[in-house]
Amino acid sequence: MVTAPCEGSATMMGALVSWYYCLAHQKVEPEEGCANAERMGPYATEDDAHHALERAHERNEAYDADED
């Protein structure tokens, strides 16, 4: 079964590339990077990975504000 890549996903030499935000180095990196325990992701685009901490902060605030 062949599946299409996610919208906005990058490819390198025909392979689907996922992006991560490395917490140890505070930078965006492709799959070939630090161990998953040290990073957030995967993200479909490099830009999504760049904003990972902002999105996590927004989601934590929304969760904390939820009274249920």
C-alpha cells in the first residue's frame, strides 16, 4: 500500500523527511539527529518544528485554564 506524504512534508532524495526540535541544543533538526528522548516531534515541516516550544506552551496554558 502506497500512502501520500503529509501535506507540507519535505522530501530529500525521494524520502519523506520529518523535523524535530532538539531540547538539548535548542535547534531544529531532521530525523538524523539527537535521540528522541531529547527532542520534540516529529513535525511535518521545519517551520512547525521551529515553533514547537511556543505550541507546547499554548497547549499547556489551555489545559491549565480548562476547569473540567
